[in-house]
Amino acid sequence: MSEIKVNNIQSLSGTNGPVISGTVEMNSTGAMALPRGDTAYRGGRGRGVIAGGTTGSRVNTIQYVTIATLGNSSDFGDLSAALSDGGSVSSSTRGIHLGGAPGPSAVSNVMQYVTIPSTGNAFDFGDMTDTHASLVGVSDGVRGVFTFGSTPVSDTLEFITIASKGNSSIYGGKLTISTGRKQLASCSSPTRGLFAGGRDNGNTVLNSIDYITIQTQGNAQDFGDLVGLQFGQGGCSSNTRGIFAGGKNPAFTNRIDYVTLASLGDAIDFGDLTRTEMFMSGTSNGIRGIFAGGVNDTPSSDTRKDTIDFITIASTGNATDFGNLLAAIESPTAFSDSHGGLG
């Protein structure tokens, strides 16, 4: 038996570090492992990060919310450039912003990352194999897989290892739509990634859902269909249920669909957003899903939104107001530290 009794723990200088008052005892035949590393990489989870987008002009703003607590977003830092229509993947500590559009006819191949539990500007991660916008990603917290999006649109997928900086590689499998997908939504479980809806290279609107096993580099398989043909929707998930919300075809919609990630089958109606919307971004803490920003054409002209809606993923029902973004914005991307791979 080992017994440890400690009155006080501080740094050598006595000026910082954890302070434990009183008696600490350990009575066990096992072992005790103390946490290591910067506390920015440990502790509470549940932060959602929303990056980039356009207010009419592209922005480099990164903002964040605590998903379990209702309220407005706060400033996190800046991307390396003003970008809209980017994608994202994440782990519990690192979020990766993928590509995006710095202008109406320009597309980026740059990947940049932030440390989600802290705040600050993004850093260079590496480059994608080509320039992409209107793309989405999925992840299992270790590997991130993403679509080619637009410019070019392709059925090829790319992947990265989230913990290791570097350029992306071609994933050894393809989507079921041979001309690729753009303006789609994604979500993932700890093993499976889903790509839903969107438009193909000929701008045909899709309702099909593809899935991949993230750690197995094989071709995507048919999962089922959305409730309707849809593009420009947002996605989020828990470990068991995937959610797709909003979009357009041809009218803007507030519909929310859901699927059970571990099984195959068509999506089922979940409820409605608080507004008809497309080009929003979704993420979750595994329990609550949020959908941020977007644009609609009610009543007669495009109107960008600063609205954040939320749902409880395990139930069904209409969304509720969560709070507001720093500005009215469309086509941001979002990710969290609670469930890697939220597109």
C-alpha cells in the first residue's frame, strides 16, 4: 500500500501552479496519473467556433460560443485571410479551417488551425492538393476527410491527420456522385462520416446521403436520402444521430432532417428552424446542436442573419433562439471541441 500526504503543492518559485490545501491521501493498489501539459489543452469541453463568412464582404473573423449556455458569440481571433465558403474538421483540441473563397472568383488551398480551448489567431497548417470552396469535412477526432467542393468539383476526397501539420493527401475512395458535390452538409459519428445533399458539377440538386468509414480508405456508399432535394444546408451530430437543417430548392426552407448514424436509411423530419435559411453552419457539443448565420430572400431581397438557433439532438422538435453572432453573416464554417468532424 502507498500513502501520499501533501499539505501544499506549488511551483518551485511559489508564485504559480496548482495549490492544494489540506491533506491529500491516496489509498489504492493501483496507480495515480496526474494530468500533464498546458491547461489550455485540458478541462471543460463544449466550445463551438464559427470562422469566416461574408457580410457582403469576406471577413477573417473567428468567434465562439459555449454551446451548453445560451448567449451571443464572443471574439476568438482572426483567420490569416478574409474567407467565405470554407470547410472544417476538428478534434477535442484543434480545429482546422479548410480552403474557402477570398473573393468572388478566387479560391484558396490554404489550411489553417486554432487551438479550440484557447483564443487567438489561426496558424498555417498546410495546403490542400488543390484550391477548394463550398466544401465540408468529417472527422473521428484523429483523421479529417473532406470533399473537393467547388473549383474544381470532383468525387475525390482528401484527408489529413489533425494532430500533425502538413499538406493533405488523396483519400483512397470517392463519393457516389461521379461529378462530385458542392454546397452540401456533413456530420459524423466516431467512425462514420456522412455527406448529404448539395449540387453536382452540373448544378443538379441532390437529396442523396453518402457515408464513409473514416479510417478505412474506401469508396463512399449510399446511406439513404434527405426528406427533400436540398443544397446549402448545415449539419451537426451527436455520436448517434446526424442532423441536417435549412437549405434551398428552389425555395428557402426551415426544415430539419435527422438520421441514425449507425444504420442506413432515409432521413426523417425533426422539426423546423426559427427561420427559412441557407448557407448557415452547424456544430454541436454532442447534446445540443447549433446553426449559425445564413441568408434568406424573405420578403424580396437577400437578407443575411446574425441568428444562432439550437436544438436538443436526442429529441425532436423545433429549434429555439440561442443568441446572436457578432454580425449578420452567411457561409461561415463551424466546428467544436466536443465532437470531431462537424461540418
